[in-house]
Amino acid sequence: MNVLLVRPRPDPRSINLQSFMICEPLELETLAAHLQSLGHHVDLVDLILERKPLSWFVAQKHYDMVGLTGYINHVQVIKQLARDVKRVSPGTRVVVGGVHAEVVPNDFADECVDHIVWANGTQTMGEIASGLSLEQAAALPGVWGSGLPRPVLVHPKRLFPDRQITARYRDRYNYIYHDRCATLKTSYGCPFTCRFCFCTQIAPYAERDLDEVMDELEQIAEPHVFIVDDDFLSRPYRVKAFCEALDARGISKRFIAFGRADYIVKHPDDIRLLAAHGFDAFFVGIESFRGSELDDYDKRTSVEQNVAAVRILEGAGVQCYAGLITGEDWGPADFDGLVDFLNQFEHPMVNIQPITPMPGTPLYDDEAGRITLSRDRSERWDMAHLAFTPTALSPRAYYWHLLRTYYRTSASAPQRRYIKARYGDRVYKRVFSGAMSITWQYLKLIARPN
């Protein structure tokens, strides 16, 4: 079977980190490897980096199946791509998967989408491609709408991504300040239960065998590696074992990963060990500078832990990328308080998001009646647009304060000088261009918030 796997470009109205990062499509590379192992011919198109439309690629070759993946803000984009495929090649089967399809599959229901994969994507796609009819494939337990209960999730065993399939794109994959950056998973899922977090709804927590991880890491050519575990800092013994394995294999890379503040505070020696083994930055979900809000989110950390964690990272020479959430009831004083909180740190690098209860999370179930952002406007479900009507500010003023907060913290003149000095002119120009793109989007929202 000829299969085309596609990563879509987000709707241009979405505000997202694509302006600062384009990570390799790891899930599609893994799926490609599995389908190839079954004897199928697989092509992959990254529409974020392609100028030609999907219809052009579909017209170049007869494809038996096109696989599309995306997040909530891709819903309408993916439906349109499915229509484009059917217009050019009516007999081609269109299958949609990915993390949003696994949690909220019905969002992708469309007459041009033949199957929506809601469990065990790699395995289920292999079953669909095995020659099953539309009716037979629709009855698979991993396909939504089969009438069967969702099957137990099974993590793929020793299946390395096919990174050659993205060879023509690889020099453009990056993560914020890190050029030529590959991605790697060492575990699946998250052991915590934050009410707002989508990650906890996707898969039970499970760790990959470290020898297998090192085998894959040895195959990665890029100097930078973004470890996309939902929480890399999960177990002290595993952190030490990871570093020991790097030493044993003689692997030298620069790493970025996600970690929790409470782990960093409890295990500062681990952070220093990781820094000595190439860890340049950690993305830490600080979420709030108020203890009451942290409790509301079921974050299980304190403000004091958050501050101490950033100090430990700074002391080890590791950059902290801090994630913050702003509430729908915030006014000017709240944003000023956030600025003061962040500017106590040496180099505040932040991602600030208005609170967005994502469908499929406990927070969404609790707040659904108060959400004012229509689900049909999927391009705005990007964790940057307002999901609620602000109670203390107009939407226009709220977006202004969000933008102002960025320019008083991580986009301030001192921080811009720091970024240029630490990461060089090339990275600075790319990040500056991304910042200008997002600034322009926010200015348009300030001018016309609806």
C-alpha cells in the first residue's frame, strides 16, 4: 500500500509556538517506521515547511491512504485537508489520528474522514493498512465509532522513528533557542493529575528501557535533543541512570526537557548532574505566582517551591522556560504582579497562556458552562486566545496586558541582549522574527478582539 503521512500547518489565525519552534513530527516518523516494517511504501509531507498544497502531493502519486495528525486548533484545517484529498483522489482512504483524536475523537467527524484513530495509533494504523475494507476497518477497537470500548493502551516496543523520511526538513527543525534540534521520548504519559493538563488524559505513565533509548539517541545526528516526555524528572534513580548511560556510550548532546518544580527543589544535585551532562534548559510549569491558584489547578506545588526551583536552575547554569497561566478574572494589578514576580529572576523566559480548559480534561468538565469560545472556532483553541469573557477587563485590554507582560519580561531589552549574547545572531534573528509575528497577531486582536 502507498501511504502518505501529513503534518498540517496551523490555521494562520492561530497563535502558537510554531513562530519559535518547529519540532520534527516524531509520531509520524514512528508510524512511518511501523508501516514500512509491514511492507508498505510511505511518504511524509510536513506542510509547515512546504509551500505547495497537500492536493499537489496527492496528485503526484496514487496513494491508497493519507494519514493526518494534529491538535485541537487543527480540527477545521484537517477537515479541509480531508476534503482536498477526496477532491483530487476520491478513492484514497483518509485517516485522522494524534493526541486530540485520542481524547476527543468526535471533533474530527466529517464525511471526508474515513477513520478516526482513538487508541494505539501505530498498531491501529497498521491494521487499517492491512487490506481491510472500510467496513472491516471501522469495526477495529482502535477506531472510534466501532461501538467497542476503547482498548487498553499499548506503548510501541523498540520501534525507532524513521528520521530519514524527514531528511529534507531536518536542518529547519528547532526548539526556541536551539537550532538543528531532534526530539526524543524516554517515557509516555505523566504520573501527575493537574486538572488543566491534556497530557494526563492521553496515556498511562510508562518508561522506556534506557538501553533502547540510548540506541535511538546514538542514531540522532542533530546536536540538540528536545526530550518530549511530559515529565522527564520523574524518578531520581532514572535521572542518574540516564547520565550514567550517556557516559557509558560516550554520547554528547545538548538537551532540553520538561520537569516539575518540586522535583528540582528536592533534588538539586540531580540538576547539577544533568547540567554537567548537557542539559541546557528545562521547561517548568510554574503556572501561577499565587498559592490559591496553584491549589485550584491541583498543581501540588507551592510558590516558594517555584521560586526555589528557578534559583536552582539559575545556579546550575540551566535556563528555565517558565509556563504561566493567567485567570479570566485578572485585572491590571494582577498582570503587574506577574511582571514583578518574573523579573525577580535573572533571565525570565516565559510562555504565558490565558486559562484554557481543554476539552477532555477535568477542568473543562467543570467549566464548560462558562466557556464563551465556540468549539467551532478551533483555530482559537490555541491556549493564547481567550476561552472565557474576562470579568475585570475588556478582551481588548486583556490582550494588551498579555502582550505588555511579554515585553516587560522575556522580550525586554535586557533579555533580548542576553539571548543574542548566549545563543548568537542567527538564533536571535529567528526568535526575533517569531516574536514580531506573534506581536502582530496580538495587535490585531487588540484592534479587533472578536
